[in-house]
Amino acid sequence: MSFISRTFVAAAALALSSLSIACHAQSAPPADTSATAPLGKGVVSSADPRATAAGQEMLRKGGSAADAAMAMMLALTVVEPQSSGIGGGGLLLHHDAATGTLATIDGREMAPASASEQLLLGADGKPLPFIEAFQGGRSVGVPGNIRLMAMAHQKWGKLPWADLFGPAIKLAEEGFVVNDALARALARLAPIWARFPDARAIYWNATGPKTVGDRVTNPALAELLRAVAKQGSDAFYTGKHGQALVDAVSKASVNPVPMTMADLAAYKAKERPPVCSRYRGYKVCGMGPPSSGATTVQQILGMLEPHDIGALGPDNAKTWHLIGEAMQLAYADRESYLGDADFVSVPVNGLLDPAYVKSRAALIDPDKALNRYEAGTPPGSEPRTAAVSSEVAGTTHFVAVDGAGNIVSMTSTVEGPFGSQLIANGYFLNNELTDFTFAPEKNGKKVANRVQPGKRPLSSMSPHIVYDAQDRPVLAVGSAGGKRIIMHVTKALIGVIDFKLPAGEALALPNIYFGNGSLIVEGKTPLGGMNEALAAFGQPVVVDELGSKLNAAQFNGKGWTGYADPRSPGVALAE
């Protein structure tokens, strides 16, 4: 490796190590992150006030929850490019108020036909360092959000297709002001952007990255959005705009790999069956594979059910010890069994089988850490070897509820901050292929989440909708945060269901995760102050910044209230 290359790699490592936290944690949350809508009115929530306003505009025009959600997705492409956009993919849940049915759409990115099991291996046959793998064409999957949007609009849209694009086009064309979240992301990725002049052309001044208060315009993105608004979703995947996407990957100056117009033509958004289970009388529903969100979240909840953590409360170290134990056991199953069910056998029913979950719960000692967290053998599973995949903290979530009671809970992503760093048509292309497990085999066995042509990488995105004992929807929630998404959503569900908190207070609860044999707890929170009490259960505890970016909507019997994580710049607005 040349000196220059080593310099870029080192700079990128430094940038990402700090950014994965910083892109979520906010120093000065807005004064009001909630909004309440009475029955017959709608509510929206996202991670950026300008995107939330786009959703509100659709509701005020008489649009559906799906219309509002898609307008927010497009607006976030413009104002939150470090986290999500049309160059990436998403997972969507939709509750139909008239029929009571729950549907899900998989808009996860797809590996091109040229991708092989060796894609993320170096010349020596060993997995590439993540810092080398994510930059440039190698990491880009075929984007899915526009196909997802088209399917959602066809199924549940009320407004004309073109109306959904209006707010995003205006933001791209007239410009928007850089906020703290974007400024910090730009500053931290600056060391590697010498390699990415197209990104610098939009987000830098003559002296370096734009800072808080600077204005960004994006005429190329505005042009693309106008074309798709006028011509439909095919305009994104075909013609000059599709060719620009293909060229950005295939002719990238950094890690080019073949992507073709045939790859774009082959992409389809897919309706998948939702994954639901009961927890303390509530029906908790999320996305199935290629998401690991529903199975892992619901496994954790199932393992906690024998313990009255509601009585223990959030200020008791034992509560968090129990959550930490269930978390680590569920993630062990995730790493062994989850992947794209179109390519590998995924024992979803077995992982959530009550008897199996009970057997996993029996491993938890309320007074002592297990310290060895291995995958179990759920019913219907094939022999597997655990193989850990990487996900850099990124992504965004938004919710919409319309006046008729239809609900959308959607998580959208380009993976890491600014994805692959490549620009096509003014938007960032994802680096989702780094969500595959880099090594295709472990201990002589193929891993479930290995790279394969046409395959969708495993995701931690966890959009959820929760129903009460009468199967009435009462909560929609989701989060950003890479592999931590699962835990952010889980703690919010525990806050609402076990601790009986309003959703806004549940989102604000401390965050917990794990790594390198330790529990990791969020600093500057009551949980961070419990580190010694938690360590007494027998597992090392690390206090760190575990910022989050949750969004939710909750029904109180008279209407819906939207909430945004107080750590984020997001807000909720009522129609």
C-alpha cells in the first residue's frame, strides 16, 4: 500500500470512529420534539424538521400516511444526505385502518450480478479492513427506495405522484441551511474527500467543508427529482439517470466494480410477510428477513417476559442486567441464522417459537452474567457458524399517521455516513454491501450473510408497529444506529410496555449495547451512573456515548402524538 493510500485509510478510520457516534448524539436538542393530533387529524415525525414539514404538507393536502412518509423520505435525501436517501434503501410497515391489515415492503439494496463471495476479500484472501471496503464502487448495492416508493404509492397513495416531490425539489433547488448534524458529519469525513470531488462540489466551500449556517443547493438532484416526478420511477433506473448511476459505480476512481443497466432493471421492491409476536398482551410487529430487526427485538422481549422488569423499574441495575443478558443471547442467534431468505434458510418461526425462546430465557441468571453467549438451535434450523457482520451507525427513521388512522413506520438508509461517498445525479450512493459478512466461510461452513449476486445484505433496521390486546394499533417506532438500532427500539418498547411511559420518555431512556466482552452503557445518563452496580453482576461495563435517533407515534385513546428522540434535531408535527 502506498503512503498516500495509508494516509487515506488512517484518516478514514479516525473519521468513522468518531462519526458513528457523533452523527446521532446532539448537544442541544430542540425545545419541543413532540406534537399531538386529535382523532381525524394526522401526525408525522422525522429526524429533521424540514423533512417533517414535508410530511405535514402532504397530510394538509389530504394525503395518506404513505404520501406523507414518501415526501419525508425524499426531503431527507436532500437535508440529511449523511444518513439516508434515494441512493439507498429502506424497509416499510403499513397499517391499513379500513381493513386492519399490516403489510411490509422490502426496499433493501441488492448486490449486482458481478458480485461474488470474494467481493470483500483482499488479494491475500482475507477480509478487507472496513475502512478500505466501504469507499467507492465496491460497496454499492442497487438502490431500492424509489421502487419501494412506487409500490407504496400504488397501494396506498391518495395524492398525485408528482405532489410528493414538491418539498424535496424546493429544498434542493432553493437550498437549505446546514445544521449541526450535517456540519459535524462533513467535518469528520473531510480527510477522505480528496478522493471524492463530486461530493466536495456540493458540500464544500472554497476553504473546506460547509459549516453550520452555510447554504447548500443541489441542482442536479432537483433535476433528477423533477424527472422522476414527471416520468415515474423508471426515470430513476433507466435512460440518462440510470446510466449516471451505473457509471458512478463502474467508472469510480475508487474501487470501481461492474454495475450494469441490467442490474437496475432486475431490481424489484418486494412485499414480505410481517413478523409478529406477543409480549405482555401486546402484539409487536416488524420486518422479516433480510431484516434481523423483528426476530431479534422480539426474541429479547420474549426472554424478558419471565421477569417483572416493570416492577424493578428503569432505575434498577438488575433491570439493565436482564436486558443485557437477553440482548447478547438474541444477537448470538442473529449472527448465525439471519440473512436474505431468498438465498438461505432463515428459521424465523423457530427463533420466535415460544418453547425455544423459553429455553433461551432459562439461560439467564438474574444475579450473574452468563459471559458466554452462543447461538442456540431453534426448530427448523440448519447447522450454522456464527459470523459477525459490520454496520456503521447511520440511517434514519420516520413515522406518519393520517386522519383515517393509516400508519407508516419506515427506516431508510445509505448505511454509513454519506454511504460510499460516491455521487450520482446529486445524491449519495449507499455502501450497503459492507453489511454482508466479509468472509464467506467460517470453520469450513458457508455463512448465511455472505455476498452473492442479486442478494440483499442483512439489516438491523427495525421499523415496528405495536397493537394492544384488541389488536388496535397503539405505537409506531423505529431508529437509526447501525446494529444498535435493535437495542434502541427494544428499550423504547420496554419503556412503553413495561415502564408505562409516554413514548417520548421511552425514547429518552438510556441506551445499552455490548462489544468486546463488555456491556456498553450510555454516559451522562442514570444508566451510566450504574456502571459499578452493573459490573457487580460479573461482566465488564464500559461507559460511552451511545447516541440515538428514534422517532415514534403513540395513540392515547383520543388521538396520536408524535415524538422525536431528544438527542436528535428531529421534531414531530401535527396536521
